[in-house]
Amino acid sequence: MFLEVSNLNVYYGMVQVLWDVSFKVEEREMVTIIGSNGAGKTTTLLTISGVLKPKSGKIFFKNEEITNLPSHEISKRGISLVPEGRRLFPNLTVTENLLMGAYNQRAREQRFETLKEVFELFPRLEERKKQVARTLSGGEAQMLAIARSLMSKPSLLMLDEPSLGLAPVLVEEVFEAIKNLKERGTTILLVEQNVAKGLEIADRGYILENGKITLEGRGKDLLKSEKVRKAYLAI
Amino acid sequence: MSLELFIQNLINGTLLGFVYSLVALGLALQFGVMDIINFGHGEFVMVAMYLTFWISLFLAIPGSATVVLTAPIFFVFGIIIYKLVIDKVIEAQPLSQIAVTIGLLILLRNFALAAWHAEPKGLQYQVLVGGFKVGDYVISISRLATAIVSLVVLIVLHLILTKTYFGIAIRATSDDKVAAALLGVNVKKMYTLVFGLGCAIIAIAASFIMTFQQVEPMSGMTWGLLSWVIVAMGGLGGLSGVLAAGLIVGIAQGIEITFWDPRASLAIVYLLFILLLWFKPKGLFGKR
Ligand SMILES: Nc1ncnc2c1ncn2[C@@H]1O[C@H](COP(=O)(O)OP(=O)(O)OP(=O)(O)O)[C@@H](O)[C@H]1O
Ligand SMILES: [Mg+2]
């Protein structure tokens, strides 16, 4: 099993926000987690990344338990997160941000080739490469956030609302980039508020409601499901 | 009061400003990356000055040459202090952090008082002595050497921070430690190294300060106060901000000494600081 999350219970202080959350991601698959605001999507991704520690439950990656490993160890094993709100390094240049993406030994050796690839994918970033990240536009910043995690050559890429706050043209661009990555064999775990888009490109999806997984299925099936259409697509 | 004296004091103040910047840089680096204010900073300088004194005495080498020992010793000292003390409060609330580092200050100061007594100690072995004349003015060799070394260390550090992976990672961690960890930076290890590096910088400065100053157990107070003011003034402007603030403080003291009592030179630094808070509350280079 590539990524297996089983019975996660996560708290903020005394407040429980994830309840027995279990799901799986197979190699080369694209899986999306859907849920309304405050459902616990970000919490789930942060727990997988080791930023939050679960009270109970287990996380396996490539058949190895990673549950209580620190973030940098998890990153070393090939899991990369594009966090909610991007979290770029504001005082670093675009190039420096990208180089930080390739901080891991494995990625570092190939950093110049990867940098080239990433600039091909996002030509606009190359034009801005000497600019300090805090001066980028919202769309450019989002591209940089995605590009930065690609620099780590992840085997599992987790994206937390990558299209948030982007103009429609840019949303298209970002989804194109994600599809592109999938075709190249990257496994993707996507959290998206753009539910229709997410389900359309994902192989499978899970619905997270108030910290509990309530439904799972193939992306296309979920798109057709009455429940999803009512709750998330407003049709 | 002569113009010559004024210019002479300006020269001395400027030279001193470089080493002020270097001392403050040790603090700025630690504060910038770890968000912790080390109130024991000045005491670290004082201990490094004593270390210079004793190594110079025992090995019968010039004070300036001890730097090859004091810097690595202080790097290790920094790592030990980090592991034993700072690491325990790095995630605690600011109040605990302040209490702990003020504890360090008191511990080191009292230790120095008990072990080395109050009378000032100066180097026995010196090579950086005398001075040379430029027109009407005397340039002290020891102060000039100290200024040059300070500037060189500042430049080297600037190159490390901007041109090496390690340096970029230091700045990234300082910007956002969670994001850095998500990309594979071992943040705790980074903190340990940066604290050690800050202490090594302190030691380099201290070994050269000893070439023109004596050390006594209370020396740390001056260095601590100067450093906090300089970091507050220029810290957010990065390396060049710290350098500019250090020079301003050095020059201000030079001017003060010309017109008033030298014993008030710290007071002037504070006046300057208060004025700055009035007009530029975010520091000279505040942009955040
Ligand atoms: N640091 C925190 N401290 C306390 N509660 C938190 C914290 N972060 C999140 N929560 C709470 O945990 C719950 C889940 O939050 P989470 O950020 O995981 O939701 P989400 O599904 O990502 O929502 P959104 O779509 O708005 O990003 C929410 O009720 C939120 O208020
Ligand atoms: Mg979220």
C-alpha cells in the first residue's frame, strides 16, 4: 500500500476534529478529499505531514509507519505538501524558494535539471526568478508554491486548495499543471474547494464531514451522486 | 574643544562601530532565526573576553591570535547552552524564555564575579599595538584591525547567507519554520547550529575587543545594551541594517565624547534609540 491512513483521531487541545479517519491512496492515483469549511481537510494533510500529531491512529507510507515522525523525516521519504495559504518564504527570491524545495539530499543532486523542468512548466516564474516572493501576485505565488514542492521530486504530492483565490484562467492553468504531473506518474492527494473540478480529474474521492469520512467512491460516480450534488455542487 | 579632537573621536567611533555591528550580529542572527531574545548575550561577550585573556596568558600568544581557539570553543559552548537551556524553552511562552535567558545573564555574571573578581584584566601579550598618523590624526592599529576583521566576518556571513544552501535554509527557517520543516529542514538542528554560529561570532568579536579594552565581570552589561539597541534599530534590515545601526551608534558615541562626559556615552545610545522609536517605530529599515 502506497499511503494508508487508518483510524486517525486528531485534537486541537481538548477539541477533537478528526474522528477515526481512514483512507488509502494507491501509487499513481489521484485522490481528492472533499468537505465543507472546517471539516478537517487541512488537519488531515497536516497530520500526514507530521506537523500535527494524532492522539491515535496510524499512517503508513510505502509500507513504513510514519505516524510520529517529524516533518523533515516525512519530507525526506518523498511526501510533499503545498500547504494551505502557500507559506512561501516571503524574503527569499523565487529561485531561492525553489532551491529550498529541493532541500532533501535526493532532490538536491538533481536541482538544476528540476529547476529547468519547473520553469518550463511555469514560464512566468522564470521571468520573475530574482524577485522576492512577498512581491508576487496571488497567482504567481500559488504557482511558486506548487513549483516549490515539485522541486522536492515527491512521490506523493499533497495539495491543499491550490486554486483558492485564483482567477479562472489561472485555475485552469493550475489544474493543467496538476493533470500534467499525474500523467508523469506523481501520486496526488488533492483537497479542493472547487469540488466539480477536483472530482472530474481525480480517480477517487472521499467526503469528509465534521471530521468523519462519510462517503467514498470513484470521482465520476461521486459527481453523479445525489448527496454530493446537493451538498457541494448546489445543483 | 577643537575640530581635531572631534574628528579624532569620529574616527575612533566609526572604527568601534564595526565591532559593535559584529557583536550585535551574533544576537540578530539568533533572534532572527529562533525568535528568542538572549538576555545573556552581553555576558557571553564578557565570558569570551575572559577566555581570550586566559588563553593568551597561558599559551603566551597575542590576544588576537586566540581567535583560532575562542571561536571554535564558543561554537561548542553555544551548542551546549542551546541543548541544555534554550531548547527547553524554544516553544514556551515569551515570559519563560525571558526568565531563562535572564537567568543565564545572572549565572554568568555572578560566576565571573566569584571566579575572577572585580578588577579589570587586560592582555599581557599583544602584537596589535601602537598606531600611525594620518595627517593630524592617530589611527590605533588594534582598533583598525578589529574594524577590518569585523567587516570581513560580516561580509563572509553575508556570502554564507545568500550563496550557500545552508545560508538560504537559515533565512528560510527564519521566514517560516513550519514551511521549512515541510521541505526537509531539521529545524531543531538548524537552531542548534545557528546558536553555535552566533556564539562563534561573539567570540571573534570579543578576542579583538580585548586588544584595546580590558574585561571585568560587569563588561557584559554594556555589550548587551549596545547589542539590543543595534538589533532593534537595524535588525529588520538584515546584515546591512545591523552594520548601519552599529556605525550610527559608534559615531554617536564619538560625538558625545567630544562634547560631554565619556561616562555618558551609553546614555546617548539610549537617547538615540528613544528618538528612533518616536520617529521610526519599526527601526531604521523596518518594512515588516
Ligand atoms: N490551530 C487550531 N486550533 C484550534 N482549532 C483549530 C485549529 N485549526 C483548525 N481548527 C479547527 O479544526 C476544524 C478543522 O479545521 P481544518 O482547517 O482542518 O478545516 P478544513 O476542512 O481545512 O476547512 P477549510 O475548507 O475552511 O480550509 C475547524 O473546526 C477549525 O476551527
Ligand atoms: Mg483547509
